[in-house]
Amino acid sequence: MKNWWFTTRWLLGSQFAARLLGLLNNVLLARLLAPVSYGDFTQAMAIAGSLAPVADTGISAIITRYVARRPRSSAVLGAAIGLRMGQSLLPWGIMVWASWWIYGASHLGLAIVLAGAYWAIACMQQLLAGVARARLQAHIETRAVALERVSTVLLAAAGAFWFGLTGALAGVVVGGTFALITYLRCLPLPRARLHWRIWKRLIALGTPLAIADVCHGFIMRMDILAIGMRYGSQSAGWYGSASVLLWASNLVAGSMALALVPTSAAQSGETGNLGHRVLGWMMATAMALATALGAGASLWVLLLYGEAYAPAVPVLRVLAWCLLPASLVAWGNAVLLVRHRTAWVGAVAVLGTLCMMTSLWWWIPRYGMLGAACAQLATQCIMAVFLITPAWREKRQSG
């Protein structure tokens, strides 16, 4: 419990800084770029971000669990760093360029390239942040995240003011680079290694998680892309502003779930009643945030974004309630990961993706942006049902 609270405290600090400053960055960009250009920004980040898990193949979660159990191990970590460097360059770059043509938005070409560069850097950060959490050095993550977000707010806002969409994305890339340098300077890391046998093993173990991560990435961003494809950049900007508020509010639940993984792994999965207590705290926090976000939707949108984003108010009222099932999904994923039920996690993520695609196809032509918000809510609820039952059973058996 003490280790979990120590890690959670620092994760909450880093996630709070990330979400608060990230929200500030999005608010500034939304006001500087106006709905149309901000819609292009959200679409570019969504396209690239939905493909980011392809560069991970589930390795970050595997390494977090492995390092938590063997803090002094260097061979596997060095091989993972070498593999991630390769994954963040050629294969993932090809995927980004392919998405440009598949999506059919030639005017987003340079924007997608810059967004892809940022997510390639973010994938490397994800691995190193997992190592910091596993070693109970989450304060390093807090420092890196704070540096990234502060520099991103300043550079992206200045870039948007002087150079528009391209300048904003360039500022985001530079901010991510600063954070990566911080991780490399503060974390004692082994050299990157070419080790085919370890690479093969990591990919085999991480494939179910990679499938889950790819699906979760699409689920979080598919609604924005669908709105942009059907109604254009302005509608994507409206919807994206509400979506930013939703996921910025999910920081407490996400931090608690992230901290549960290394703590449980370090104790060989035996955490007693910790998992149940964490779930209670997560749900209480999610309920409070959902109520505040949904009841005050008009206040938050008009205060942060201005009257130009008024169409996002009804969307936010629906999306706010996604916080409850999303918390259950985060908790279920954490518990099943520790219990080596990665195949089930991947299967549920695939089911959620199919549900999201079907709901969007059926509801967007009939209800527009509200249909996309309802699709997100329905998808999160379905995934929560399929994850919470086996996760609850696993926790009861373990403690």
C-alpha cells in the first residue's frame, strides 16, 4: 500500500500537470486557430495518435511489469530500448504516410508528418516512463512531463500565433523532444542492444497488448475522425474541444490504474484488498467529475473556448458520463495485465473497436455529433462490462 501510494502521488502530480497544461495548450490553440484550423489540428493528432500503439506492440507494459520484478536487470531493458528505437522510425513512419493517403486529406499532409514525429517521440517516452514507475522513480516522470507541457504551451501558442497550424505542431514536437532528453539524462539506462531472441520474446508477449492499445487508440479518436470526414474540419474542431475536456478529466482514474500495475507486479500479483479500494476511489472521483462536467458543460465550453465553440456543449453533456465506464475499463485492464490475462484484454479491445465502428456508422448520419458522443459512451460501457467481470473474479481469487 505504501509503495502504491508513493507511486500514485507522483503519477497524480505528473498526470495533473500533463492534463492541466495540455488542456491549457488546447484552449490557447482553439482560440488562436479558430474552429476550422483547430479541427485540422485535432484530426492530424488523432490520425497519428491512433497509429502510435503500432510502434509499441505492447512492450511498454511488459517492460514495466518485468522491471518492477527485476529492478537491476539490464539485458532485457537494453533490448527493449533498441527495439523501440527501430519501431519509432521506419515502420511507424510508413504507417503515418499511408494514413495520409488513406484518409484522403491532402491538405493535412505536413500536419500529419509533424504529428507523426511527435508521437514517435512520445512512444519512446512511454517506455522510459514505464521504467521510471517500475523503479518507483515516478518523480522523474513528473519532471519530464512538466517540462514538456510548459514548453509546449509556450512554443505551440507562439507558433500558432505566428505560423498557424504548422507552427503549432512544430512547437508540440519540440516540447516532446525536451521531455525525451530529460528521461535520457535522469534515468540510468543500459545501452540499446540488438538481441533478436529477446526481441522475438517481447513481441510475442506484447502482441495481445499491442492489439488492445491499437484498438484503444482508435476508440479514443475514431469519433473525431468520423466527424471530420463527414462534416469537415469545423465540426471536428467543435467535437474535439469536448473530447479534450473528457480525457483531461480522466487523469485521477488513469493514474491510480497505472500505479496499480508495478505495485502488484512487484508483489507477484498479491495485493490483497488494494485493488478493490482503488476501484472505489476511482469510481467516486469519476462520478464527481462527470457530474461537474456534464452539469456545467455550457459554463466550461464558453469559459474556456468562447462562443465560437457553443455547438460542443450538448456533446460534452454526453461525453462527460464516459468517465464512469472508462474508469472501470482502466481498472480492469490493470488487474488483468498483472494476472497475465492479456489475451482477454486484447479481445475486449477488438470488440470495443467493432462496436465503435458500428455505432458511428449507424448514429452519425442520424444524430450528427451527438451520435458520435453516444457511440463513445456505448462503447466504453460495453468494454467495461466485459472487463470488470473477469477482473473482479481475479481480484477475489487473489485476495
